[in-house]
Amino acid sequence: MSFELNRLANQLDWNLLRTFMVIVQERSITRASQRLNVTQPSVSAALRRLEERLEVQLIERGSGRAFVITSSGEKVYREALEIYGGVVRLNELGNQNEQALSGNIVIYRSSHLDLSFLSAEIDRFRSEHPAVTFSIITSQCADVVRSVRQRVASIGFCTRPDMAPQVRRHQLASQEFGYFCGPLHPLFQQEAYDPSILAASDVVSFEGEALAGPLSQIARHRARHDIGDATTASTSSIVDLINLIRSSKSIGCMTTAHAGQFAPDLWQIPMDCDPPLVDIFGLLDIERPFTPAERSFVNTLATLDILSV
């Protein structure tokens, strides 16, 4: 970034940084425009002006590419968060009267986890603070950890995270998973299962169901009990996993809570062994400059033993 500090400080429009901050949090120019209530071309133009002003590329562009922030973009985003937190704190100092909490809280979570407890708490928090909004992003475990480390996410929930020094993890109760099949599978609605059929069944899985992956508990359980043959498809989406099980002769593994909520038509294969249990962690960057809304929500989750602060 080849610029004179004084010139940049005097001339840079804060709204450009704020727009870029929202783009990164939403991981989409379209969603950022919806959240900011402006047109998509306006958001794109603001991003382009910021890049020109800083003389760096912040977002990688390309047809059909997933959202990718550059290394320079990560640094600018972290600085924008610091500035935003400072502006909010100045506003708090200038107003001694109690004011309504507002702002957006970004939560990254793994799709394979049942976070119904979090949904209930978000609803309760919103009833007390209606000006606060939430962005909930579903992603793979590695992306959840990365988003917390890069301060894109206010909070993260995943399994088996590799931690950075400033990121604190809080282990919650393990979640029970089960093996399910659809109407095309020969074990569908069979009270007594044939182990040989189960062993020869194709598998559809969550990404990460590997011995070195975040869902290694499931991989080890399958290997130990000779469950499933070849993995034919994998996904990071619980919806896609359910649809893959419904439309094929394959089996898949998901939380029993998810199956009860979203897939009551699937059949849980009765097993003569204990079910796989998967660890779940809440993640928090304790050095992040939290906004008042984020801090209030984090403190609430800490009181409920969902996060450690």
C-alpha cells in the first residue's frame, strides 16, 4: 500500500471501509447491497474506489469463482473492524443515556451440527434488542475457524478446530449421530438389519468424514463397525445430504436431532452398537474489538455456558 498516511487519513471516506467490511461479512456483493439497502452497482463502485484509493486488490474477481478475499483485503478488513469498534465506543462515550443496541452479529457454523439451542437464544436476544440483526453463514469447519481468526465472524461453531493463540474454544456437549437411509435402500423400515447389506452400502457423507478430518469420530465409527463401502458423494450442506439419502440407495450419517426436524421420512438404521458422538465447540477471538451488540450477545452465551470469554 504505497500511500502517505496523512493524505490517506484526511481524504479516505469511512463509508468505503464500512461497505467493504459488510462485503466481507456477507461474502457477497449482492447480500452486502441488501444489508446496506443500496444498489449492487453502488456497492461494486465503492469497492472499486477503495481499491483505487489504497492501490491494492481486496477481492479476487473471476467468473464463477467463490468469494475470495486477498491477503491485503484481510489486513484492511481487520483494520476496518478496529476503526468501527473505535467509532462505536466513541459514540458510547458521547451518550451517557441508555441507548438501544444495534448492529449486525455474524455467526459462522458447520451445517452438520444441531444448533437449535442457538436459534432459540437468537430469538430471545432479538426480542430484547430488535435493532440487532444476525448473519448466519454455513460453511466447512476450516472456513469457520478461518473466519473467526480473520475476524470476519463474531462467533463460530464447529468441530475439532485448529486454534490460533487469540482464539478461545469452548467445548459443548457432544452430539449424537445416527445412520439413515431412504425408501430405495433395502434396509428401509427394517427393524432387524443385515450387517452384510450395511457393510456393502454406498455412503453419502459430510465433507470432513475422514480419519484426519473434523468428523473423524464418524469415520472411525464406520471403520470399527464395518459400516458402508464406498463414498459416492460428499457435501457441506445438511439439506443436500438429506436429499442425497432420499434419492439413492446410499446411507448417510447425521445428528438424530436434524433427522427428527428435517427428515422424518428417512429411516434410522437400528444398530447393535453405541452411536457415534461428535464434539462441538464454540469459538471466540478474545482480542477482537467487539461492538456493544456483539459483546452483549457474547456475554449472554457465556452466561449460558455456550462460550468462554
